[in-house]
Amino acid sequence: MKLTIISGRSGSGKSTVLHILEDRGYYCIDNLPAALLPALADRIEAEESGIPNVAVSIDARNISSDLEQVPGIIKDLEARALHTEVIFLDANSQTLLRRFSESRRKHPLSNDQIGLREAIDKESELLEPLSMLASLSIDTSNMSLHTLRDAVKKRVVEDSETGLALLFQSFGYKNGVPVDADIVYDVRCLPNPYWDTRLRALTGLNSEVISYLDQQTQVQEMIEDISNYLQRWLPRFEQNNRSYITVAIGCTGGQHRSVYISEKLGKRFTGQIRNILVRHRELGQ
């Protein structure tokens, strides 16, 4: 049995994650006052409760002083041997502005004196104590609803009791480094298929690009070096109670080299780690 705390800025997808967990048998509570966490833990631990895994959403609608107490509360819960994890969702401010404009929803912190952008920025400050505790951070800026659901099912629900969950994510530096990355590798120094006009419109998923990169010695050396590092150090992360690791592989546009290497690493670690996910940010996959 475990307690999962879902948090993040409004519009980042918290409700979606809570609904997914509810569909998978979790007992879910939306907008739980943070001060009630200890009482909830008492109920969970009661032998006669029969409560399954529990997920609660805690966000900026809480009293700010209560949010500041959450780190101490979680520390106390872990001392009681109640397995607790924090999943924090976020998106860049421009994306959140667009989502609120499209949905015409009111931000919970906005009013006659506080505009939408100011409310979004204020929310980030209020939730900092929770974001710093996150065992898994998910940047939903470039995620569709389907992609978010898939990521949560594979990284949180499936194989949740089988150890480390490892995500290889390709990205393009021209669109910024993923904010939820734990380890980042820059592969822009490698031969670039973009400069071959026959390959420019293709991606690292196409056989022609794969064949080209298969023949590049430097590319294979990079894959070997990354693999060796991860094989040596991932067990140390796991021993340090890390349940989720995101390894981001970046090239210039996020179309060729990073996609190819992420796929190769995903296949290499399949079988070694039970929960493997490969995602390509710039391809929308």
C-alpha cells in the first residue's frame, strides 16, 4: 500500500492523472487540505480500513502555511514506514496561458486584482515546497491528453512494484531542454543526417536514417558510453529510493540523432529494467 500525492500548477493535467489512477483501483481524493494528510495516513494504516493504494491531489487552493508544512508531514509519514511518493506536473507558463484561454476556465488564484499570468506565477511560488519533493516530475507542455495518459499508465501504474521506471526522451535543443529531465546527454557533436538532403525530411525512426547512423563509429561509441554510465549508476539511484529516472537525449532539432539513440538505448535496457519507456518530444510521441 502506498500514498501518492499529485500536485502541480493548474492546467498541467492533475485531474487527468487522478482519473487514471482512480480507473486503476486507487482510492482518490481531489483537493485534499494538506493539514489532513496525517489523519488520512492514520486511516490508511488502520488494519480494518481495507483502503487500497491512495492518491490525493494537493494544489494551490490549500492554505499557503499548510503547503509549507508538507515536507515535514511527508518525512513523518515515511518514518512510519508508509510508502509515499509525490508526482508533480507542470507546463511552461505560455502553454498554461493558452490552455486557460482556450477552455475559458477561471484560474483558482485569479480575481479582480490578480490577472491570469500573475496567478500562474504566484502558483509556482506556492507549490515550490511540493515540487522540490517530487519523485517524478512530468512536463506536459508538449503532451497531448493521450500522451499524458500513456505516460502515467506506463510509468506510474504498470509495474509500480517492480523497481525503477526508466524513460528515454529525445528532444531538440532549439525548443529547450525538458524541465523534467534527470540526466541530459548532448549528442549535437555527432554526424548529422540533416545535411544529407535524402534524409532531411525523415526521422530517426526511418530505416534510411537508422542505416546511416548505424555506420557512424562516433554514434556507436556515444551509445556505448551512455549505456556504460547508466548500467553503473542506475543501481545507485535505485538504492537511493529513486523510482523514476528520465534520461533526455538532445540534438539540434530532435528529429534524427536523438531519436535514433533513444530508441537504441531503450532496446538495450529492455530486459534489464522492467519498466522502459521511449518518448520523442518533437515528434509528438
